[in-house]
Amino acid sequence: MHYGQYDQSTWKGLADMTDPTNPPTNEPRNTSLEQTGNTQLQDTAWHSLDASEAMTALKTTDQGLDEQESRRRLDIFGQNTLAEAETKPKWRLFLEQFTSPLIAVLIVCGIVTIFLKHYVDAAAIFIVLLLNAIIGYYQESKADKAVEALTSLATPTTRVMRDGRLQDIDAADLVPGDLVVLESGDRVPADLRLVEALQLRIDEAMLTGESDEAKKSTDAVHKDASLGDRKCMAFSGTMVTSGRGRGLVVATGSDTELGEINDLVHVAKGRTPLQRIIHRTEVGIAVAVILVAVFVFIGGAIINGDATEAFLSAVSLVVASMPEALPIVLTVAMALGVSRMADYNAIVRSLPAVETLGSITVIGSDKTGTLTQNRMTVEQCTLGGGDPIQVDQIGADGADDPRTRAFMALMRGGALTNEAHRQADEDGTIRYSGDAVDMAMARVADQTGAVTREELDSPIASQTPYEPELLHSMTIRRNPDGTLTQYVKGAPDAIMSMSTTMVGPDGNRIPLDQDAVHASYKMMGSQGLRVIGVASRTIDPDEDLKDHKQAHDMTFLGLEGMLDPPRPGVREAIADCAKAGIRVVMITGDHPVTAAAIGKRLGLEHTEQTLTGSEMLEMSDEVLRARLRETSIAARVSPQDKLRIVEALQDEGHVVAVTGDGVNDAPALKAASVGIAMGESGTDVAREASDVVLTDDNFITITQAVRQGRATFKAIRGSAYFLLSTAAAAMIAVGVNVIAEEPLLFLPLQMLWINFVTNGVQDIALGFEPGDGDELESPPRSAEEGLLSRVLWIRLAVCGLWMATCILVLFRSNLDRGMSLTVARTMALTLLVLFNFFIAMSARSEKKLIIQLNPLDNKFLLVASFVALGIHAGAMYLAPVASVLGMAPLTGTQWLICLGIGLTALIFSEGDKLIRSFLAKHGYGQHGRANHFRHVRRSIADMLSGRS
């Protein structure tokens, strides 16, 4: 972003306080403000201005603003606070639960039923509606805390120069032009243009994603420099880790980098794939049911001449056909998915994310702390200009080998000119703090035994800390024998300029060969390693140390190459994702070379053409989408770039999951179909903007979550198939029953009884169905595929038609034999219950036969199905309940007749599975059939051309 992007009225105030002869632009000083205009003021890139120009532009001095001017500017710019999103009123949330097409139809039916004075039926309908609304309200009323987490990064107080003296003020009162003082441990209170930086280092990982602390200076940088390269800027919310400095406030509140992220996090997330599917299904069912109900009402009223009876028939049909229990089933199935994912260290914060995980086609992953360990580690070393060797191979030649001793000297040198701090935990574990490079070099020296406690405690006779201008650090230590040893480490070219000799490949000292060192340096750098050179020399105790302030005549010991390494198992997890049809794209703020090196190690495809944030500035959305098809790495990107990449992938039709742990990841996490945050090392902002939190910070956990997400959708699909097939049977039966001038087949209350007391129990139990175990062996389902597959829709139609036919035939035949209407209805209702029982068992799997499934894998369904039968049987034998429901007790023979007919449903459902399995094995499956026909066509073509 550009700093100071305030509105026109705000900049009018700034123009009033700015010296027109010194406008805050990169134009010559004699250009007037009227010539440059307010627009250019808004577009000021403060990092490209010299510190003195920035101070002049905002009309301040090293004495700071006076109180009167600061109050005036506070009125102009407003407080230095983040904007808060408006929360939706609770009453609106509750009312929105009644906006579903299915619910609207049932509400109308309930209201009309009241006017017809069928109060029991109406009460039952509204109780069901209220139950669904309460469940939906509970899920949506969970407040989004992302903004609260961002606000927690604000600094309550800060030190600022006012009226020529240092004062502590509320950070909310900071204004552009204030001069803020920074020290180690401070949180930066606003976006600052640094005017003084003394060994100042700031942890900007939350914004840039880089594991290294940013070393700050006051030098201006190029206008188009990326966020991580703006060394003269300090950004709101970041933490000062060492050194001190002063900075000129150039942006406050919503105009800071953190404020812009806050605005992006406010963006509402769209519907998940499942929510879109359910909405389409609801609309389709509502339209179909209304049309049939209208047809039944008109037909019944004309044929039977009784509008009231016709309306009750229509209401009965609507209640029978509406999947009222579907919201409950979805909630239960996804809640079970939440519980199962928790076993894999994935905490789900948003229920729909459970199923969406199973639909993802692209994972956009942050690098630092997600794919990598967020711990700089020395991986390779060279002696002088020799070939790089892996650290774990050092010592293979024996402790007394000259090469081993030379490698130990190299790592000892890196550890003895080092500012890392060691601290032992209660269990003896050593923890390191300080600069990432220093910690890496200290850690490898300790792990290899290259340095002893006595050497670390040796007195320091002279020391020069690392400075960006020097490109090296230097330490002179006093040895027990009285001699002195000088150590330097830093940029390889800087260290070579101080050296005259180097350690050869055999461990002996030889003349410095700069070409050989450069070749080693280049080889390590091409692997994405950060390379540090180390040198040393012995100083006679009688020499004047002033002569060694500038190191010279050193022996170049070698190079240490370090990298933030990949997490163990991540490469295998990415391979599993590829098998499951999921593409992994690395989206990081780190350097392209480093990102590409990590990408190659992880087995990502297309790592050669890394996309960068600076390239994206010049790209249209169409070009960006094309580039994303050609690469799996986006590097040096800002939070805005990450968000744009996610949106570009979504525009391509992808279901995108984003992983991350920093504030810079929050906008992308919020916009993604599923945001996955690291719970252990991640920031509060990232966790609160996400849908899923990984408590072990392990990318591998995502593959397990995807597996469970797909298993959850299979369970939802099985439940929906069961619910809709029985609803289709009831709708067909009731519709035909009315048109055929028959007595009313089912009462509305009886259909509610079926839907919630019997069907509902089994439907929910199907949500407990575990996966088939092959979830990661097939690609994600098509975005065009609905709640049910084409196979299940066909099976549903066949089974629904057969069940409806059986119910109508049984009902008519019973009436023809002189059976009472109540008993005939009860037998028809019982047959529907038994059909439900067998269809529920078949719905456990789309492909596997009942005999291939272990009934104990879903004990709840087994128990629920028999309990549903028991409840239904108990209701008809309890006179008060039977009277309300309009049922009568059945004899044993009548039960057996219903049972025998009910079993026939399996002929169609299981027979369809068996036939499709047979055809697939013989090349007539979805893909096999196409291959078979291609083979036939090829054979015919060969025959016609005269070939055998």
C-alpha cells in the first residue's frame, strides 16, 4: 500500500499544515502543492523519501509536534485505532433462519392449517420449524473474533517527542508527524518512517512471513520495493527485538498496513460448496413439491368436490416431501466430523468447514512455520572453497581427522562471534534467542560439540556487533594460555576481503582462492541457502588490539549454509494430496530463490517459474490466473497479493484452502473456502480468521482432515439419499392417491411422525457412518455435482417409484377386502416405516453391498433402526397415542405382510449396486464404458480399412 491514503477532506487538512514550497513528493522542491495536487499526496511512498524529506513533508522537527498542533491533527486524521465491523443483531440472525424455501413453504402450510382448525397438525409443523431455527441460530451466532484479535495488537501507550521532551501518551492519540521512540521489546504503534536506527531489528514475520528479523536502517529504498524490503519503515503491530530508533508517524489507524489487513478481514465469506448445493437442492425440492401440491389440491378439489380435504391432502404431500430433518442431519454429521478431526489435532471453528475440506482442489500454503519449521538451521558447510558437505556427515572420518578438526574450527568460529543467548529449561533443554543466523550457528556448534562451555565463557577483549553497513561481526577472545583469537563472520565477500589464506579441502591452510570460494558460495546459494563466511586468526598477546579493530590477514575457515528446513513428513503429505487430486501452491513473503528451493525439496510441481508480488502489480486478473496454472510458488507477496491469488483461484472454479500463521495470512485465511491456521505458533489474528486450527502446526494433519471431510460428505450424501428416496415414495403415493379419488392415504400428522420420530432417528444415525477408507484415492467431486450423484438420483427414482407403487397397491387391496380405513392407513404407514428401515441400511454406501459392510461399524444406526421400529409399534398399541396419530394395532400376519413387501426395496437398491459393480469390472464403468466404446470403434475402423 501507499502510506497516508486518507480521504480528500483529510488531505485538505494536511495540505493546510504543509509547506507548499516543500510538498511531500519526489518532485523538485520548487513544485507547488497546487501543481502536484492532493492525489499525489495520497500516493506518497514514504519509504522512497529521505528521512529529512519526510520530516519536511509532514512539517515536523526532531523536537516533535507541539500539543496544539497534535490536537489539531488528531481532529483531522482521527484516532489511531482499527475500525470495528458492525455485528448483525441477534433478532435478525434468528429471523434469517426462516428464509429457506423449504421453511417458507411449511410456514404457509402451518398458517393455513390453523385457519382450517387442525391445531395439532399446525402445532407439530411449527415445533419442527422452531427446532430447525434454534439449531441454525446457534451455529451462526458465534461471533467472529478476528477483529478483536487484530485490535489486541494495538499498543496502549507509546513514547513520543512532544514539545521537545519525551512523553508517554496513549497510542490512540498518535498523529502523522509525531516522532516515536522505539526500544527493544516495544510494539510499533503506527507505521513509521525511520529517521534513526541503531542496531534496530524488528520481527515482521506476522506481516512478511519471513523467519529472519528485519535489520532496519534510515536509507530510502525504491518506490516499488516490496513490504519486506522497506528497511527504512517500521509497521504497526510488529515487535522490536533489539536496538533502538526513532520514527516519523506516516500512517495511523485504518491507513496502516495492519489497518488495511483489518479491512480485508472484514470481508464476508461466501457460501461453502455444501451450502450452495443444499440451497440448490432446497429450491429444487420446494419448486417441485409446490407444483405437485398445487396439482393435487386443484385435482382433489375438482374430482372430490371438497376443497378442505383437498388442501389437507396437499399439506400431507408437502409435509411428506419436505426434508425438514436435513438441517439437523447436516449439523449432526458435521459435528461428528468436528469430533473426529479433533482426534487428528484439527480443531474446527466453523461447522461447514468439515465438509468443505473434503471438496478442496487447491491448498494455498504459507511457507514459514507451516511447510517449514520456522527455525533457521545450518545444513551445509565448506572448508575454504571446497565442496559443500551436509552437517550430519561431519565427523564421519573420525574426531582426529584433519578435515573433521577443520570443520569443528569453522563452527567454533561461528559460535564465538555470536550474540545468541542460551537458556536451559527445567528438563535440561537448551533454548536459543536472538538473531536467527546467530541462533542457527550457535545451535549447530553445540550439537556437534564444536564449542565447549569454557570457550563460550572466555573473556571478550574486543567486539564489533553486526551492522548492515559493515556486513560482518567481529570478536576477539582471550584464551587460557594468554593468546588471543580473532573471529569474524558475515557476508562471504566481506570476509574474503579480510583474508589472505584459507583452509584447504584436506584441512590444511593454503593461499586464498577467491574463485573457488565464489564457486562454493554460488553452489550453496542456488539451493536457496543463506550463506555466511567465517574466518579467524591468532593474535600475539603483546600486540595492540587497536590495530585489529579492522580485521586483516585472516584465515578463511569456510562457509556455513543455512535454511529454514521443511517439516518432517510434509513432502509425503503433499504427495498424498496429489493422489487425492489436490494441488498445493506455496504462497509466501519470502525470497523467490528460497521459496523455490523449499518447493523442490517438498516435491511441488512447476517450481521453475516463481510468481512474485512485483510481477503481480502489472498483471491483469486473466494473466494472473494463467500464471497460476503454470507455477506452484508465489513469493515476495504482500497480504493483498495473497488475497488476490486466493480470489483468482476461486474465479477458476477451485475450492481453495489456505494455511498460515501470521497476521499477513489473515485476509487470505478469511477469504478462502477453508482457512487453516497454525494453533501452536500462529498469531491470534490468524486463528480467529480461520475455520480450522491445527494444534500441532503440522501440514500432515491437513491430509487427515481432508480424508475426514470426504467421509463426512459421504455420510451426508447417504443421509440425503435415504431422506429423499422415502420422501419421493411418499410424494408419489400421496399424489396418485388424491387423483385416484381414494380416501386420504396419510394424515399430515402421520407424515410428521414418519419424518421426525422414525425417519429422523435413522437419518441422523447415517451421519455416524465412517468412511470407506478410499477417500484419498480419488479426485475431489465435481463442483457441478449436486447433493446426490447421478447414480444415486437414478436409484432414488427407481426405489421411490417402487415403494410408492407397493404402498398404493397394499392400501387399495386392503380397502377392497373391507378393512377399515384406520387399519389400512396403519398398514400403509408401517410398510413405509419398513421401507425406511431397509433403505437406511442400503444407504450406508453408494457402492458397497450390505453384505460387504460390517453392521457394527455404525452401531448407532443399527440400534436407531430397531428403536424406530419399536417406537412405531409402541405407538400403535398405546391407545392414547394411536388415537392422536390415527393408527390402529396390527396383527402378526399383517406385520409379516408388510415385512415381506418391505424387503423388496433391497432388490432394486442392492441390485443396482451389483449390476454397476459387474459392469465396471468388465469395462462398462463410467470410464471403462468410454474405453470399451473407443475399442469397438477402433476395431470397426480396422475392419473397414482391411486390417485384422
